[in-house]
Amino acid sequence: MNSKRRPLLAANWKQNLLWQDIEEYCETLRAEMPEYFGEDEAPLPDLLICPPLCYLGLLGALLEDSHVLSGSQLVSTEDGGAFTGEVSAAMVADLGCDYVIIGHSERRQLFSDNEERISRRIQQALEHDLLPILCVGEDLETRRGGSAGEYVQAQLAAQLEPLRTAAQQELVIAYEPIWAIGTGENAAAADAQQMAALIRGWITSNISAAAGEAALLLYGGSVKPGNISEYFTQPDIDGALIGGASLNPRDMAAMLRSCAGVL
Ligand code: 13P
């Protein structure tokens, strides 16, 4: 954490929760964290929820009077037209979203999201004033082979031009080692910090010192109430991207409190 950057906790619900669950979730969140629903200034950390695409409108309506931000888990590579099943960045922005997750390892591995498609999704997001959260991270073999740093730098380099454009607003990068996602095996905080420092250094060298200083770097992978403060207290980690533990609003509230406690 660095006091110059606004810390962010981002919930990635993935393909979970139904309409009624979401209504109950928001009710519980309102009861647990009234400061996110008050008239006063938005509290820290910022809270972002990324529900399944089809519930973005519902979430927006339920959280209309709150400081909670909303984001999409996906945007199309295409601007609009005959692309059955796709949802464009313009549509996501129209629903009041602020952010979009791009390059998540589940999409890279299961839905053939390659560097070219990721690049087009980032461009689409930027054209429609959505802030992309670019996910990077190595698999277990790469980590064991000792080349995790090079691997992540290559992922960043593949997106250099879109990242340069994004840096004019704010760069948000989530380091999510694949072996830590949904496994309960979180990265050691010191290792996550080392990677965050490397990412910040890469941005400083390849984009600008100002972009490096301002970039918001998140850690993701088996984050939960019991370990979140370990990450938040690292100098280059500004928040977390949370999967499983974000599905429970009480756990989410506990993580928000834990972060607020170390700010
Ligand atoms: P888990 O928190 O379930 O490990 O998921 C992390 C993640 O993929 C967030 O995008």
C-alpha cells in the first residue's frame, strides 16, 4: 500500500450466484458496511463487484445509492453488429460499469483468449471509458522453473500499446498466479510483493515513471479474510482481486474491514 494510490478490493463472482442470491448479498452488505451506502464521502478501500454479465443491470439497481463500483468480467473484441452472444464495451458502459476484467487465466485457458484478443478487448474497453483490469500470472511449472518474472513481463510486453493508452487514465494490473487460483494455496506475501515490484518496474521502464507510480497493482489467488492483510501491507500491492471468498458478503465485509484497518 502506498497512500498516494486509492486501494481497491475487487470481487470477481465468476459464474456464480442467481438473482435472489444477489438481492440477499446486497442486503447483507448494506447491513454490514453501511459506510458504503451513506451520503458521506466514499470510504477506503474502494469496493468493486464484477457479477456475471446478465446481472450487471440488477446489481446496478440494487447498489444505485451506494459507493460500490461495478465491473464486467468480459467485453467483446468487436464494437457491435452481427456477433451472436457477444456483449460490447458500449453496452457494459451503458449499464454504468466502471471496470472490466481482461485476460483472466480462466479465459486464457478455457476460452482461447490469446494476446491478440486480449489486446482488442482492452482497446474496446478504453474506447468506451471502461478501466481494464489486466490479469497476468504464471502457471506452476513456470514458477518451479524459476522464470515467473520473465513470463509475466512477456505478458505485459504483449500488451504494450494498449497499456500505454490505458496509462493515460489509470493502469490496473492483477497478478494472479494460476496455481493459487481457487486452490486454497495462496502465494507468499513476499513473493507477491516481489512480483508487484517487478510489474511496477516494468511499467516505469516501458511506459513512464508517472504511470509506474500511479499504477494500481492487485494480488489475486485464494485471498480470504485470514490472509488479506498480509498483501495489503506490502508496499507495491494496492488491493486484491477475490474469487471464492467474495461470494460471501460477510467475508467480503471482513476483508474490507481488515484492509481499512491497515490504511
Ligand atoms: P480465488 O480467490 O477463488 O482463488 O480466485 C481468484 C481469482 O481468479 C480472481 O479473479
